[in-house]
Amino acid sequence: MPEGDTVWRLCRRLDEVLHGRRLTKSEFRVPALATTDVSGVVVREVVSRGKHQLFRFENGLTLHTHLRMDGAWRIFPHGGRWSGGPAYEIRSVLSTTEHDAVGYRLPVIELIPTVDEDQLVGHLGPDLLGADWDPEDAVRRIGAQPDRTIGEALLDQRNLAGLGTLYRAEVLFTQGIHPRTPVVKVKNLHRLVRRAQQLLVVNRWRAEQSTTGDLRPSRRTYVYDRAGQPCRRCGTPIQSEEFGPKGQERLSYWCPHCQPLPS
């Protein structure tokens, strides 16, 4: 699933080509919206909320989409060839006189009144890249469940919106915290939360994410996706496992020497 910085950058690009433009064509290739047409409507803005995409129209409606694991939005010159996948995977098309925004494999696509957006995204915690970013609120939300593991707490979008498995692994490594550490035993939640936000800010305009500062393909992360490889600090083999609530298990990575599990 894309991290919050990837979705933020995507929405910035969509906003660049759709903001203030009148739609010349719209298609929603899902049963619930099959007869819906917003052609002629002006796009007010496209914004991200955590990992959600919100297309706000001047007619008071919002198109809400979510990429989850396989979804994608692609932007093409209007009338050009679309190359984001086979036609049967297209779920939405929004066209202007200059561009076509094409949504592929979107598992979530719905149209709601803009005033009702909170019904869909109001449960989310502070957005790491949003105007509402509030580290104190994020710390309060995480600390509200002291017996929960910090690994689970960081991925809970109700605590802070936009963090995924890559940044969870990397921020915990940089702070020397084992992902199974209970929240109550994390010594400085404020520093952890600030560091998470810094990592997303640094990467928000990068096509390739790097938490090490090195953009070479094999040097971009400390522990993420490096199971069995030597730790960049101490040489100990990186470990990994799947854990989390049933049905929501995610891969976790850590260095057993640099991130010991507290007793």
C-alpha cells in the first residue's frame, strides 16, 4: 500500500491538472455510479487525507477514492494513448480539454456531498503531511492504548494518518525501538512522532523514497525489505515477521541488536 507521501504527491499532480478546470468527460465504471455524470462540473481541488484522495467539485460533491494495494491514478495528455493497464481495469475517467486522469483498479470509489466528508475520513488522526498536523494529538492518541505494541499503534490511521510499513520500520530503527515494544515502554513518543513526520516531509517530492539519505537502489533504507541482510550500523542480520490484528497483518523489520525488545 502506498505511503502517505506518495499519495500526497499524487494528489498534488492531480490538482495541478484538474484544479479550476471544467470536466469535459467523466466515467465511473462501478455499478453504484454507472449512471453518474459530472461532465461540465468544475474541479475545485484535489487533496489527500492520509492515504485517501478527495476530488472536490464546485457542485458540492466530492469523489473519494483509495488506492489500497493495487489502485493507481495516471495522468495523460487529452486524447493520447493510455498506458496504465488494460481497459477492463479502468474504474474512473476525468477529462479536461488538456488532460485525462484515469483511475485503474481503484477498490474504493464513491461520490458524496462534500459536507459529509467527515463520515469517511473524520476518524483519521492528524495527517503527517496535512495542514491539521498536530504532534500533541498524535501522541495523545497513541498513548491512549498503553499496552498495545508501538508497531501496531503507528500503523493505526486513527492515531496518525499516512504512515505505512516502510516508514514504521525505518522510524523505529532510527529511534532504537523494537516494533513489539508496548507503547507504555516507549520513552519518548514525542520524538518518535516528530521523526516520522520529518521522514515523510523529506520524501514527499521524491519519486523514490529514501530514509538513509542515499538514493542508490540498494542503499535507501536501514531495515525495510532487508530481511537477512546485515544491519548498516552493527552488521547483525535484519529480522522480519508478520504481525498485527488478524486479517491486517503487515511485515515488520528490525535489527535485534540495535532494537532490543525490552524485558
